[in-house]
Amino acid sequence: MHRLIIDMIKIFLLFMISACIFYYALQLMHKEYLYIHRFDPPQGPAVKVFQENNGLFDLLPLNFLGDE
């Protein structure tokens, strides 16, 4: 019985240590990706693409397509 309790404590400590390591690894990855800007303006000969809406009637056909 005494050996069983010691083994359970070892497994619990191993689980807690590995969970803490996993948590802090996720935190480090989050901090690393936090400073990466995915939407940087294009550089070089890239073409900027945009769509200009002229008014309310440009969006009218989209309302009819959404109701199907």
C-alpha cells in the first residue's frame, strides 16, 4: 500500500511538471507569433488589389443570393 501511494505521487508530479512545460511552451510560441505581422503592405513590384463600392445598390444582389 505504501509503495502504491509513492508511485501515484511520482506519476502525479511527472504529469504536473510536463503540463507546466507544455503550458510555458505554448506561451513562448504565442509571444513569438504575436509580433509577426501577417498583413504587412506589399513591397517591390506587387500589385495592390482593392474593390471600390459605389453605393448601396452595389450590395443589393448579394442580399438576394444570401437568401437561397
